[in-house]
Amino acid sequence: MVAASRGHRAFQVVNAGLLTCVVAVTLFPFVTIVARSFSGESEIRSGQVSFWPKGFNLTTYERVMSDAMFWTNYRNTVVYTVVATAIALVLTTSYAYVLSKHHLKGRGLLVGVAVFTMFFNGGLIPNYVLVSALGLRNTLWAIVLPNAISVFNLLVMKAFFESLPVELEEAAAVDGTGTYGTLLRIVLPLSKAVLATMLLFYAVSFWNSWFAGFLYMDRQELFPVTVFLRNLIAGATSGTDNTASSEAALQIAANIQAVTIVLTMLPIMLVYPFIQRFFVSGVMLGAVKG
């Protein structure tokens, strides 16, 4: 084995130091937020909380998680996210696969229609009127359908499909495989990395979304959990007189934002490691032999 040169070793040391600094800067806000969520009201207001909770307190967690409506809205968020992500993946994949075919007639028009929506939309009021006219308010579809296709994700998938070797599909066609069979048996198995990426993008987007639920839902039992937590924050930070507030109310007002951030980001952080492995896998490794 050839020994590493002095310059290479210096590069490794500098590179490791820089990456360590980046990781530290990235983790600092998360660690601080988690520490604040478990800290006492006086310690938070005096700025004593940094990396470790001070005045350990679970009042806000108990207040939030003891509410039956919280768990109802949490279940709603899980259902909305799963259904919306599945539909978005199917529609985005189908549309992107079509756009990746250069021989398709009208392809330029389809691409133009998609790109046009990135820069222009009907606006908030027309969208609300449209959703109401279609009878989608207070239903799952008010959250799912208006955001079913992200044009950015669509273009990313289109570029990925275009990078796949044409020879694979030609070989499948020679074997008598149709368009749908080629997509399901050849293209999608080679697209695990981009599908996992789109899955994460869509899931995070739908999980964190609150405005659609706030806009199109009238009944509290239909809210996603983000709207529940948003209303909780609004109620805890509505400018009430602290002198007249109870100790528990002051505690909730002090760290409600930190608690809501922790509760909303925790599921995504638990799922992410299982999807991360697809990002670094060799998608085309061994797919085409020279």
C-alpha cells in the first residue's frame, strides 16, 4: 500500500475539521431547541439555556400530549401525509416518465405547461374558490390534490429518467415488454434513489404543511397537527397579562414553540435514516454491461 503524502494527510485533517464545524453549526439549533423544550420558564426568559436543559420541566409536553384533540390531529397528519405522498409519487413519476421521451409529440407543450406553473398561479382567492366549488373543503382532497405535483420534483425526476440508458428499454421492447411493463420492471427498480429522494421531499412538505389545513378545514377534528400546534402557539403568545397568568400558563408560553418544533420534526428525523441509504447507493451499478 502506498503511504499517503504529507499534502494528502494535511487535506484530510483540514477537511475533517471543516466538516466537523459544519456539523456543529448544523446541530446547534436542534440541540438548543430540544434543551429549551425541557427547560423551566425563568431559565428560558433569562437566556440560561444553551446545550442542556435547565430547570427541567415537562409542563408543556404534558399539556399538549394530554389533549385528546392533539392525538386526533396527529393521526390526521399521518393519514394526510401517507395518502398525499403516495398520490404525489404516482403522478410525478408518470408525468416525468412521459416528459423524458424526446420522441413524444407535444412534449414541449407539456414541459411548458409544467414550467409555467412555477412562476404563475391563480392566487389564493381563486384557489380557495376553486376548491370550494369542487366540494373539496373539509376533506382530505383539499390538502392532497392542489399540491399533488411539485414542478421542481417533476423536473428532477425527468432529468433522472433521461439519464437512464435507452438500450435497457429497447431490450425490453425486443422482449415484448410494453410501456407500463418497462416502467414497472425496468425503470422503477433502477430509480430507487430518486424515488426515495422524492418520497422524503414530499413527505416532509406534507407533514410540515399547515396553511392548507388552516384554509380549507373548518372543523377542529379535521385539522392536521401543525394547525393544532399553531393555534396553541397563538393562544400561548397572544399578549396576555403575565401578572394574571398561572405558573403553568407562563411555562407553556415560554417554551411552546420549542415543544411544537420537537413534536413536528421528530417523526421525520426517525424516518430519514432509513431513506438516507438510498441516496448513496449505486443506482446504475451493474445495470449495463459494456
